[in-house]
Amino acid sequence: MNLKHLQTFLTLYEEKSFTKTAMRLHCAQSGVTTQIKLLEEELSVQLFERMGKSVHPTAEGEHLVPYAKKMLTLSSEIKSLYCNFGRLTIGVTESIATYLFGDILKEYSALYPETEIFLKILGSQDYCEMLANGEIDLAIVLDVPVKNSSVSVLQKRKENILLFAASTHELLDKNHVHAEDFSHYALLLPPPECTYRKFFEQKLHSEGVRPKIALETSSASVIKESSLSGIGIGLLPEFAVKKELIYHMFEKIHYKMDIPVYTQVLMHQDKWVGEDLQEFIAVVGRHLG
């Protein structure tokens, strides 16, 4: 089976347009049509329905997608066995990238300077699917425990999510802060889709409190700067404000909560682990240990 035909098939599946597929693959539209026709003849099925300019996969086409992705992933891994240099693509969530990944990369690059590291910031993408598709070799995420039969959790560390404020904030005088207190003070929060924010808001709502939100942003740096300016109370993982806590630029708000989020190192269970990736996992393990 021609791998180029499978790549064209997957691209057409995503673009749902022969014209866009040809542009993305830098080839003639007639070439796309020919490759799809040859693949359909080889499999003796119709993979797409053409209705005017609209292209939709048939049931047989939908069935082929995971197999085509797996074959292309295996092909990529076979090629990587014989590359003259290492190349790793690591997917990380933003907070990991900002506050933990730098030290990991520094140590690994000193040990293996020839290996190229490509970093992908994970937003709303399904990182389990990205691991399965071979888009990333490894994922380091801050999330609830991952339960996916195709994904191996290589390491897991519970993270402390805390509320903090500038050292002059009046709520710091209270030894026991209650949920109702947050109805009177501005909060600086990550976006609504953030896992630990959801747990925090669920806890407040369960106690009949509607939080007063002054800022929503995916940038931990903006949350910290805004809190330092006295705008409100921030919510972040403790590792993101570790230095500021040491130097008493921030202080912890004494509000008891146990949010089950973990820094997790993830890899697809069928992933081939070369020396470069094996050593990278070892470095990550030392930093999260």
C-alpha cells in the first residue's frame, strides 16, 4: 500500500476539499484525485462522496482513518531509527512550559547537544490523540489523572493549587478563610476550561458562593503581575509562584482545598523508545522526583 496515498487520504479527510488538499500538499488537484482513485481501487471501496464542491468521507472512509494514521506513524518511527541525529517533539501545557520545562531542557541539552527538541504548547488539543498520531513523542501535562488505555503514565506528581495575594492584601490577616470571603474580593483566574479552576469554582458553588472575577487569562505571568499590583487574588499551581513565595512578594491565602491535579509524563503505549527519548524521560524524572 502506497504511504503517499494514505497521506493524501488523511489530508483530504481533514480538509474536505480537493483544492485545499492540493494546496496543502503542494501538488496538482488532478494528482490528488488520481491518488484517491488508486487507493479506492486497491481497497475496492468508495472512501469519499463527492457532491459538487463538497467532499465527505463514507463509512468505509471513516473506518480507514485510524489505520492510515497508525501506518504513517509506524513509517515515521522506522525512519527515525536511521536518522543521523535525534529529534524529539515534546507537548507541554503552558504552565509546565513556563515554569518547569526550562530546567529540564537545560540539563538535557547539556548532555545531548546534538538532539533537536521541538516544543508544542498544548491548549485544547487532545494530547492522547496527538500521542497516538505521532504528532508528539511525549506529553508533560498538568491535569486530572489520565485514564486512557492507549497511554502510559510514566510519572505522576501531585501539585498543590493555591490562592495567593500580594503581601499587603487584607485577607492574609485571616487564619481561616471561608468561601463566602471570595464574594467580596476580586479573583484573577485562568480560563474557564482550566481543570483546577473548574474544581475551585465547583467548591465555591457548592457553598453557595458566586466568585467575583476581575481577570481571566491563560498567562500565569499576567495573573502574577496583576496580583502584585494589588488587583486581586490569584489562583495558580504552587510551582508557578515558588520564587515569589520565598521572597514574600506573595503570601498564601489560608483557604483549605484539595484539588486532584497532577503533573504527568505521558507516552503512547506502542511508542518506540530510542536512546534520545529514553534519556529525556530520565531527565524529566529527576526534575519531577
